[in-house]
Amino acid sequence: MAARDAHRLTPDQFRQCLRISLGSLIGFGFAHLTQWSTGLFFCVYPVLLLGMVPRFSAHASLQFVAASLVNVVEVYVLAGMFGDQPLLMTPLVWSLFAIRFYCMASGRFFLFGANGLVSSSVLFHFASYPDMDFGGMAKANVAASLLTVAVAWLLCGLFPSKQAAAPPSPPQKNPEQLRHQVLLGSTVATVSFLVFQIFDLRDSLSAQVTTLLMLFPMTYAGALQYGRARAVGVLLGCNAALLIQLLLYDWYSNWLLVGPLYWVALMFFARRHVQEGASGVGFAGATTIAVIFGQYLLPQQDAIYQTLYRFSSITVAVVVALTVIYIVHKMLNLLPGTRYTVS
């Protein structure tokens, strides 16, 4: 009986699962009905926002929207002025990443930094390709942010949390820890950006996002734990996407058939996420499902090859990213001013 109760969701946890799954489902349906060329943002952003923020607030909504608006302006200006000068772009991108990680490490503006880190890295990467519709991608990014915040307010009104919770307090860190986290995150994120630019990996968006999500703990130990969970979650998410593809076969382009199965898969991973209480297997599986359906599950595309390619690329990305994080972590610990110690 005790083991059964341990796996049972509380009413508030069940409501959060509904908010995550229905939010992404609404974004998925909106992207298909409006024929946005970049449906990825509409599917993924609700999972990120409602998964990372169990109790929504005006402060969180302002951070989320502000991050998207600031990112678009930064990418338009910097990529337009210095896009063909990599020696100038690299330190500028590093500086922007450092600002994001400072917001995350200080705690109060974590959501602004986290959303800004992911979207700015993706936008900077695709803005370097002349044949990419960057304008359409930037508009989709802003539109998805606004829609996600509106949907979050709606779902929080329909499925509110009943139990009051104390507002989270900013983490207490000494200056050495703060500097270590900012330098570790910004350096590894810049290395990731350069690797995907140099090797022209425009088809490995999930792998790029994975390297960034691994930096959210901002420590090597946290990245190692999340990397393992991410690999398992991606494997489960890819298998769920393949199962839906095989079940529907020629009918997978029918949104009325895809939608219910998409929602069921998201509910499964959302349940795992709220039980874990951190960005683990459930969060990785939910974002994987959202990325696959938002980017590849279109009438003219076959998702099976893309899903298999996604898992292999993410596996490689996890191993390489952990190696780089370990090297940078060890180098920063050589200096007293950036040494990360746990009291």
C-alpha cells in the first residue's frame, strides 16, 4: 500500500500534468492550423514554461516574453552587423551567454536566462545560413512565447494549484561559486555554438538544445546526472514517437488522430516529470516528443528516419558535452577565484 501511494499523484501534481500536456497540445494544434513554418517553438515552449514553473506568476510571464523579444533584437542587430566576422561574433556571443548564466546563477531571473539561452543560441545558429527563413523563425519565436504565456494563464485558471507554496528564495552562493557557474556555462555554450557552426549541423537542432539543457544545473555533477537522465528520456521519447508513427501509418498527417496520441504521450512524461521533481527523464521525454512533432511530423515528411537520427545525434552530443564540461570545470577549479566548493 505504501509503495502504491508513493507513485500516486497529488491533486496539484495531476493539475500540473494537465497544464503541461494540454499547453503543448494547444501549441501543436495552433501551429498546424495556422501553417507556421516553424512549429517547434509552439510545441516546446509550453513544456519548458509549465514544466519549469509549477506555479505560474506575472513575474514568470514577463521573464519569458522579455527573453524572446530581447533575443530577436540581439540576433537581428549582431548577426546583421557581424555575422560574416566570426572573430568578432564569438566574444559577443560569449558575452550574451554569460549574461544569461548570471541571471540563472543568481536565481531571481532564472527563467529569463534559461529561455534566452536556448532561443538565442538557436536563432544565432540559423541566422548564419542565408537560405534559412530567419524572419519567419524570429516571428514564430515571439508568437510562440506570447501564445505560451496566454495558454499558461488560461490553464492555470482552469486547473489551479490548490495548496499554497512559499515563493522560492534565491540560492545562497559565494562569489567563487557564482563566477565558476557563469564561466562554465558561457564557455561550454559558446563551444557548442562554434561546433554546430563549423560542422554545419543544421539538422541536429535537438542535439544542440540538449547541450544547452545539460548546462542548466551549472555544475559538472549536475550535468553528469542530467546527461544520463536526458539520454534515457530521449530514448523513451523517440520510442513513443515511433510507436505513434507506426500506429497511424498513412493517417499520421491527420491532426484529429495525432492529437489524442500526442496528448497521451505528453501526459505519461509529464507524470514522470512531476514525480521526479527535477529536469530528469520525464522532462527529457516530454521535450523530445514536442520537438519531434513540432519539427518533423508533417504531412510530407516521414518521422521514422528523423527520430532514429535524433537519438543517435543526442547520444553523441551528451558524451561530447560532458567531456567539455569536465575539462572546463577542472580548469576553473585550478584558480582560487573560480574554484567551486560545496560546503
